[in-house]
Amino acid sequence: MKINIIESESNLGVEVTEVNLSNKLEVKDKQQIIDLWNKFSVIIFPDQMLSHPEFLQFSSIFGNYGDDPYLDSLQGNPHIVEVKRKADEKAIQFGSTWHSDWSFQKTPPSATLLHSKIIPPVGGDTLFANTEKAYSELSSEIKNEIEDLMVFHSAKLPYAIDGFYATEKEDDRSMKILPSKSAENSYLHPLVRTHAITKKKTLFINPVYSISIKDMPEDKSGKLLMTLYEHMLQDKYIYRHNWKPNMLIAWDNRTVMHQAEGGYDGYERLLHRITIAGEHPRK
């Protein structure tokens, strides 16, 4: 394998070439991939022609499959979701607001993998924000203020029966999204999370699923979360990923937020997604 570290102020991203992920990998290669992923949070594999079974086989090195509660899976492949948008689609692109995948779950996913199938000639970048580096560069005063805070996470804004996706016109979106009353549920997670493997601290909040800070007045909670988001989304923490066809990437939901960009109206876009189960967030 050839390792190319992405030159970025964000400290995110490593590209791995000269490896065929359709083959069964040796134990040492699997471990090297996991070590790189833990270090750089976003790992990229260009030029990978993968069947569904091959994609599933490779994803298993990151852990067990996670649960995608509000997305319909690919027929015959319950662990693969199509992230798609037709050329004439009117709906805003899926995942267009900064978030960490499924942080509203009791045990949010550790990893998300995307394998690109159809990529437009323009637009469609994915942005990643380094929430570990953002935490490390907070002032000591703010670190002390937020160290023991707990945050309610919920899927209600996008996925409740009166949420964003439920209010769309049915024929506007080609992805099948499944709003549910269960999206009203919430779980408490530490605002400052310790990574299960690296033991480094990260800001485990995001604008879509982080609803409020426990035991804090609503206005104060909203103001503090907004201040932290503004800090986290400085250019120096962000890596912009430009997709190519047959490219596979895996990112660590414990150390990054991400956002899907548009800018490709008039073009079809299709990627396949696998979610990997995680652990209960700890301080």
C-alpha cells in the first residue's frame, strides 16, 4: 500500500493507493488501515471497483454494522443505503447541514463508509470538520466551563413525523426517507467526549442533532452551542473532499462533523453507504 497524507491545515485525511479492496486483506494490512483511520479520521481509497459483497467485506474491518433507522436500505442488502439524487431532483441534497451521523442514538456509529458510483463533473464535495483539533485549541477557561456538560441529542428536527423530511413533497426526493415518531426520543451524551481508542478529547456536538445542554436555560444553552459551532467551523479545521467515481472513504464520527455540498443540479449522483456501530460516548 502507498500512503499519501493530505496536505491540509485541518490535520484530516490520508489517501491509500496501490491496494485492491476487493481482495481479502492480510491482518497486517487491516491493522495499518485502522491505525491510519484512527490517526487521520478520514481515510480515502481511490479507484476501487467493488461489488456489494466486496464493499460489505471490506467494511467489516471497522466493526459490526450499525443501524440506519430512518433510511431505506438497498433491496437485498439491508446494510447498504443508496445516497442518491437524480439530475432533475428539486429536493436539497441529503446531509446538507453540518452533523455527526446518528449522534442521537444511545450508541452512535463509530464509522461511516461511502463508495461513489456516479459522480457529477461539478459540485458535490463533502466537507469535514476536525472536532478533536477544535477542542484542543479552546482556551483553558472554556475547556473548564464545558468539561462536565451533558447534551441532549435527538433526530426530531429532520426525521420526526412533522420534521424537515416529512414535510417535503413526496416526489421531490429520490432517496426513500422514513420519518417516525421515534425520532422524538433523545439521549444524553457528554459535550466533551473521549475517543475510545486514541483517548483524545473531542467536541461531540452538531447543529442537527444536538438539541440542548442539560440543566442550562434554553437561551444560554443555544448561545454556548452556537459559540462552539462557530469555533469548530473555522477554515483551519476543515478538509474539503472532492469525489471521483469508484472512490471509497471512511470517516470517524467521533472526531469529525461533515456536510454534503450541492452545486450539481442537472446531474445525477449516486453513492453507497454503510454505517458501523460504535460505543456509548464517555467523558
